[in-house]
Amino acid sequence: MADSEKLKGPASYFPSIEKTYGYAVTHWLSLLETMSGKKHMEMVAWLKNDHKIGHGHANALVAYYLSQQS
């Protein structure tokens, strides 16, 4: 993959998230839809507590999700 094609920002975590947790990123983004209106760290805490996702992965998913909402 060329440097210009590499994922950047929160999306750079996506391959690791899919490998680690066994679900496509779209699965996690769909779950975050149910948390719409919550604050960033509330959503991160929910992923960590209810779905046992690590902090960095949860933060990346939430950051990406929120960036797509604007």
C-alpha cells in the first residue's frame, strides 16, 4: 500500500479493531448510533464497559463516528 493510500486518523485503527474483536467497523458504528446524543467519553466508556473494547480502539471508533455526524 502506498503512503498516500494508508489510513489516517481514527480510521488507522480499523484493521486492528476488526482483527481483535471479530466484527466489521460498521457493526461498531451501528451500535454507536444507539448512543446518539451522548458525550464522546460517555460513548467510549460504554464501549469499554459493555463491549470490552480497549480505550484506544473505543476512542478511535467514537472519534470517527462523531466526525461523520457533522
